Amino acid sequence: MNEEFRPDILGIFCRWCSYSAADLAGVSRLKMPPTTKVVRVMCSSRADPVFALGALLSGADGVLVAGCAPGDCHYKTGNYQTRRRYALVEKIFDTLGLDNRRVKLVWIPASEGPKVKRVITAMTESLREAGPNPARAEMFI
Amino acid sequence: MAEALLMKADGADAAARDLLKTLLASGKVRGVMTLVETGPAGEVNYELVADAAALEKATPLYPLMPANAGGLLSRLTVLEGFEEPVAAFLRPCELRAFVELGKLHQVDAENILLISATCGGVYPLRASLNGGLADALPAYWEALANGDGAEGLRPTCSACEHFVPFGADLVLAAVGSGAAGRLAVVASTPRGEEALEGLEGAAGEAEMETAGVKSLREKRGAARAELFEKEPLATPGLEGLVAFFGRCVGCRSCRSVCPICCCEICYFDSATTEPTPRTFDVHLKRKEGTRVPPDTLLFHLGRLTHMSVSCVGCGMCADACPVYIPVATLFAKVGAGTQTLFEYVPGKDPAEEVPLQRFEEDELVEVGEERFDS
């Protein structure tokens, strides 16, 4: 494992649960690897898989999409749609032999600051194992 | 057994033409959309014909697909439906595209009598250049009548398992019609039965599942297994994708001929994806260099996420590619995966919503769980 390598992760967090949880994690001064740059969206279903693909192809090492737990969506059903889309991405990655470690969808309820820490730490670890995104070395993209 | 019109004709194509003529002459339909021979060297195009005499040159089963007729029919009816009944002769995959487009609110199917046939597949458009199909045609018609798969078809046709149409009003039992001696037009819906009512020709009963259909299904299944079990890319992963799309010229023909890609303005044509100096700035900070213009792979992968669940595998994209990238095979393979995921057969059931427009609360529970070990 390359300890020096610090993966770059794009976070796409829903405004209602996951972003609030990240806020809580910050306010609670939880320590976690400084790898994730979070973009706040109104709902995880705004995170069109094309955004994740775009980030990966431009050289991000991973994309972490986070939303409310199923049943808790502020808009009732947004995260169910997100779940279908990212299941689809997983399947496409499987078929094409792309690395499924690089795109993750998780549910983080607003009150679970520690889960933000846990998830970001785990994703950082798993991307350290995966190594730098080969897209960085690929000019034709 | 279903209600059917039994026709005597010299081959399936002639039977299909006769059927369209009879329908038009009977006044049951005001017009007919079908393939029509438009040139001396086997050029065919879709036409909307209102006059029975003009149907002399119609060749509904000609083994070429100049455009996916499902998409064409959607463009004709997206604003409003036909005022008077019109018959449209579509291949099974064109019909499936039409049904998919209906789910995406892109068609008005009112007043359209959908006619299809069990399908022997089509040749790549390139094969027809300079009259190149003339020699292959007799063997094609024979293979169709016997239920043998013809050689040299579009790869997605050779591996097509849905060559018996879903949900057409009338279906011509073209595959394997040789042994029967007569060509049956089977009515599969009340609208189809109504269309057959009172038409000349012996009314009888017939089955679409001929011996020919069974033998062709077996052959197609084997070809499909062979084609689909191979890895879609020579090298899995990014490297393979780069090699596969390496010669893509970015013309986006694959998308413009795709019947499923019906967005008025594609995301990839929107200002969002227009490269700006900043785009290159970002790329160059992160990478050793970048292609100009960038985002070739994003376009293809993005399209896969947008339309692969509805891909009917018609093969238009590969035929339209100016640099001969076998796009259709890759898209059909990825589509097969995503369609299996949602247990969805595009174009089969008009009442079933497109997977990305619906969901179940208690499905796919493992997606969204913390799974970082894999």
C-alpha cells in the first residue's frame, strides 16, 4: 500500500441528510483524511451518473455520492431513483471491467456525523489500495 | 392459434406488399409507411404512401434498415397523431423502439395499425453499396423461408433473440414460411382482427411459432451466446475503452440514428459540456495531457447510463459509424447487463415503465450499504 498516495475524492452530498451529517462531523471536530471535496446538491438524485463519470475521467480517484437513507428522502422518493442509477453504474462498470471501488453510493442520516468519518476513511483506504486513477495518465479520454 | 389471413404469394416480401396493398385498397387505412425501393441498385427508404399503385415498389421485408422506423414514426407523431388510420410496417426491433418511445412520451400511437413480421435480420448498410446485395438476396429469402439464419447480417441481428415481434396488431409469419406453403398474417390484437375483417383471402387460423421460428431461435441463441460471452473489450477497463473508441471522430452519428436517444437537446450538446479554456486548465492540472476536443469517452459512457436499459439492439449506431467502430455490439452487451439488472425487456410491454422512471422500495438494498472492501 502506498501511504504517500492521497486519493482525490469528489463527494456529492444531499443537502438534507448527508451534508448536514458532514457539517455535524465538522462541528464535532471528528478527524478524517482530508481527501474528500464535497459538492452540496438538493437531493442525491441530482447526481446524474454522468457527473461521476466526468469527475473520474478528468482524473478524480473516486466519487462518493451520499443521500438520505431509503424512506427518509426529503422529497419522498429521490434516493430510490439514485439507488437505481448507481446500481446501473455498478453494472456498467462490471461489464466494461472498470474499477467499481471508484464510485460509491452511501446513505448518511443527518444525525450520523461519525458515519461521515467512517465512510470517508474507508473509501480513502480502499482507494489507496486501488491506486491512482489510470485516467490521469491517459490523454485520450 | 390465432385468427389469421392466409395469403398466397411468391415469398414473404410479396405477401407483405400484398397485405399493405389490400389494406390500402380496402380503405381501412389512409396511408402506409413501409420500405420502398428508391433506386436501381437496391436503394431502399422508408416512405409514407397513400396510393395503392405506388406500393408496387414497396419491399417491406427488404433486409436493410436505412433508419430505425420506430424512431421515424415517433418523429412523425410526436406533436400529434395521424388524423386517419395509417398502417406502419416495422421490424420487431423497430417496433420495440416505438414502444420504448411511447413510454418516453414521444409518440401518439392513436390511428396507427402496427404491422410486423418474424424477422430474418438485416445486412449492414455498407453491404448494399453499389448493388452489393444483389447476389446475397436469393440466399437471404431462402434462409428466411427455411428458418435458417442468413450469413453476413448485422452482428446484432445474427445474435438477436427477439425476432418474433411483441404486441404488433398484425404479424406476418415470414420466418419458416417455406414449409407451410402459405403465408399467414396473424392478428394479435382486437385492432388487428378488425383490420383483417372482410379482407379478401382465406380466413383461417395460424401459429407464429413455426418450426422455422424454433430452429432460428436456436441458431440465434447459440450466436448470441458466442458473441455475448466474449469480453466486450479486448482489454477490460479504461485501457480497453480507449482502444475501442480510439478512432472515434466525435461525429455523434451513433446518437443521431439511435431511436432511443430522443432528447430535444442532448446533455452532451448542451453548453454544460462545451469545453472552455478552463476545461483544459483543469485537465492539464490533473493529467499529463488531454485529447482535443476532450470527453469522447464521457459521451459514450454517459450515453450508456442514459439509454442502455432501453437499447433494442437494432444496430443502427454501428452502421452509422464512419470509422467502423462496432458500437452496437458493445452497447447491446452493456444493455443486456443493465436490462437483466432490472429484469426488463425494452419494448415488450407498453404498460411497464422504463426502469429509470420507477423503483421498488425494497429492492437493491445492497447498493448504498457501506461496502468499501471490494
